[in-house]
Amino acid sequence: MFGETISLGEGLIVTALGMSVTFVALIVLSLMLDLLRILFYKEPQKAPVQIVQQPVAEAEAEEDNMEELVAVITAAVAASLQTSTHNIIVQNILRVGDTTPTWGRAGRVEQMNSRF
Amino acid sequence: MFLNVIENFLSSTGFVALTWQHLVMLGIACFFLYLAIVKQYEPLLLLPISFGMLLTNIPLGGLMDYPVYEIGTDGLPHLKQLGGVLYYLYQGVKLGIFPPLIFLGVGAMTDFGPLIANPRSLLLGAAAQFGIFTTFIGAVALGFTGQEAASIGIIGGADGPTAIFLTSKLAPHLLGPIAVAAYSYMALVPVIQPPIMKALTTKEERMIKMEQLRPVTKIEKILFPIITTILGALLLPSATGLLGMLMLGNLFRESGVVDRIFKTAQNELINIVTIFLGVTVGATTSADKFLKAQTIMIIALGMLAFAVGTAAGTIFGKIMSKLSGGKINPLIGSAGVSAVPMAARVSQVVGQKENPSNFLLMHAMGPNVAGVIGSAIAAGVLLSIFG
């Protein structure tokens, strides 16, 4: 299309052509993706935001990583409710006292150890 | 007699043929080896490239020598002397075989999900290609020919295989400097991009949080590579080689029925081809071709290409941010300059500096993979004009 050396004007033509082809190609692709979405994607039913207040047994925690602990407990609650963390709001975390008698706990530990 | 043997041996060593140009090149090779090993700048490519550079600049090694033919008495050429081993491996670059194979592996490694979930990010991938064409004009102004200028501009695509592919077709004599510039700047993306991104955006814009991407269905992921290949290749037949192989690799991944070849494409195959590509591209940087004023211009223009690409992407991100009413963080625009996944990681890091609870990585992956498609298309345009 051009000779060995090209002038700045010709360079501008190449730039205009190149950028417009690139844009057109990618715009066509993005419209095609919109079409795919309309054809094949169904919006999942939004789960209503539920407020769960659930007592959670909790291990001894250091004061300085409480935030991390809250995040972990939130994630665990969400997982056990089979929903996303976006749908639950943690308001309060209560420590539940362990009511298992000492002998019961010792038996459980022994059971667990024997499996390793 | 004995002295003669020693004298003969000494004159056959490389030391006798060593020139200062060779020494300079060996020094540069060692410097790049240092960057690859100690600084870990793109070591998977920089290490083979710099060692190739070292090998080719050892005089009398003959690794890149052409085979020698002589016309026999029957009038046909007969092989007189075999070429060097790297010469034969280099044919994969010269004939345009290796870059599409690399793209096959890249396709197998790439998840186009974020792009399918947010199709508008394709526009950012297109905007960032502006760097290619600005640099092209800059190179024309500096007196490079059209073919050379196109090859230099493609450095702004921030995509090694694309740059090598286009250069090997248009201006093979510049392959060494262009490949070295492209890969060095890709490694320097975390250094080059953040100042430009910060200069062009306000603090509020950088703090924008984006909505979570929608999940993408399997059928969309399978149809995407097929439709992209058909549309892209029809529009720009010269981009079929790169685009087609990229999408084939991706179809291996998403179809889920060819697990074995999917694994090979994204591991063994791409690794083997990367070794060959790296060493032989490095081996094109012989002293007589590399130590030229042109090389310095190419390195400077490459920097311009990256900077303009980043700026164009960020500015386009700003425009889209305004148009969407502040739903798009302009920082993801800079990821449009391919360099997967480094550029997306830069968007994430810069965004998180303003707002530690902001996670832009997946949003930036959209423009990032769109940039790969964009630079393949830009390369196709340049190839069809100058090829």
C-alpha cells in the first residue's frame, strides 16, 4: 500500500485506520458477548438478605486479630448456611460454654488421636 | 613441530578473534542475566534470551551460522557445511511457527471469564493499543521505514509473541533489539505504570469499588473462543494465526473434554517453545546487528509505547467511569496493555493503596485479556498494510 519510506501524513492514516479497525473489532466482539449473555445467562434469584443470630462456639482468641477471627466466623457461618457472606450480617458473636464433661472430652481426644 | 601445534591451537581459540564489540555484547548479556537471576525480571524469557545473546557473541562458536551450499557439477546446490544448531531452531521464529504455538499455550492458561462477564472491558483493551500507533508515528518521524516503524510500534502491545511474530515478518533485522525492549519493559510494568496511572486519576476515582462480576455460564465460555475466531478472522485474515491459536488453546481449556492436550498445551508445549524462542531470539543480537544507534532509538521508542498505552487506557477508563456514573474504576484501564497478568496486578496494587478493601484484580483481568486480543488485531492490521 505504501512505499519503502512513508511520510508523517501516511503514518497518521495508518494510525487512524489501525485504531478504528481495532476498536470496531473489539466493539463487535463486546456486542456479541452481550448477545451471549442475553441468550444463555439467567439472573439467579437474589437471596433475600437474612439476619442470622447464631451462637457460635469459638476458640480462645488473641485480642489483636479479632477482625480476622470475625471474618473467619462469618465465612464459616455463610458456608454452613450455603450462602454468600454478602447475605448475612454478623451483629454479635457469643462464646458458648462447653458443657461436655471432662471425661467425655478426654474420650473424644483419645478417639481422634487413634485415627492418626 | 610441537610449537606449530600450539600456535595452531591458539589461533583457533575465540580469544584471537575477539573484538571490543563482542566484549560489549558479552557484558550486556551478563547484565541481562543478572536482571533475570537476581532481580527476577521475567526470568522465564529473559534468562534464555540473555544466554542466547551470550552464545551468539562468542566468536567462532558458529551457533547461528548459515549452512553453506555449493553448486555442484550437476548445477544443483549441495550442502557443503551444516549451519549452527541455533540457526536451525531459529527457523521456527523466522517462519512464524513459534509465536502462534506460544499463543496456543497462553490461550490454554487464560480464563476469559472476567471479560465475558464485563464485555465493555474490551473497549479498554482497544484503547490501550493507542501506544502502538503513537510509537509507530514516532518511529516514522525518526526515519525508520514503514515496516520497521510498525515492528517498533508493536512493542506497545506489551505482548512478546505478537511483537516477535510481526517483527519476524516485517523487519527481521530488528528482531533482537525489539524483543529485548519488549520483554524488558514488560518486566518493568510495575515501575512504569503506577506514576502514569496516579497522575491521570483523582484519589476519589482510584477509590471506586466495582460491583462483583456476574458468574459466567459454561456455554458462554465455550462459545466465546469459537465466535471470536470466526468474527476476528473474517474481519482480519492476517490475525488468524495468532488469534486462532489463542482461541484454540482456550477451547481446549473450556470444553473440558480434552484434558490431556489442554495440560500439554499449557505446560510442556509452551515451555519447550519458550526455550527455543528465547534462546534463538537472543541469538539474533550479534554485535554487528545490535550495537547501532538504531537500538537506542528502539529502546526509547519502546518506553514511549508503554507509557502512551498505559495513559490511553487510563484516560479511556476515566471516560467510561464518567459515562457509567462512577461504576468503573479507571485504574483497570491501564491493564489494557496486555502484559498478562502483571498489568492487572499493578491495577490491583495501585487501587489497594488508596483503599485497602478494594479488590480490582478480577475486574482488571477483563481489559488485560482484552489487550491480548487487541494487540493481536493491531498486529494483524499492521501486517495487512505492510506485509
